[in-house]
Amino acid sequence: SKRAVMNIKYNADLIKICKSLKFSIGSFDRAKDQTGEDIGRIITGGGTAYAIRDCGFVPDIIFDKGGMRKEEMIRVISEDIESLVEKILKIHQHYLKFLNKC
């Protein structure tokens, strides 16, 4: 079961990096009202629950592009804090390489 999550600011380039790292990815539209129940212990919220139901499993990444007065974000989800840190560092390392190419 996945018990660790970290939110990072949404950036389309970060989503591309997550795809290149072969992370499973789900998303939802925060501009739409999504109702849902708590999913496990990791996160509550209709949008997150919707993305999990849509995927059929808890993906590595769930993102949204925000909505009116709602900040866009990327949720990085993992089994435990150690594997979460590994995922975040992989994303960070690839993002630094991306920035150096620009």
C-alpha cells in the first residue's frame, strides 16, 4: 500500500519528465466538482479519489492544473518515505538536466 505523498508545484515539463521515467500517472480537472470518499490513508479529496478510480489503482503521480482559486499541483505518491524521496530526487535530477539544455 502507498502511504507517503508529497505535493509539488505543477509544471508541464515535470509531467513530461515523470512520463519519461515511466511513472504511472493519473489526473483530474479541479475546475469540475468531483465527489469522492477518502482513499486509504494517503489523501482525501474528490479529485484524487476520481483519479485513483479512473486509473483502477493508486498511480505514482496524480496531477491537476488547478481551477478558480485552486493552485495546480503534482502529487508524488509512494509506498514509504524512502521510496518517495527516491522518486522526488529522480524527478529533480532529470529536471536539472532539462534546464541545462534550455
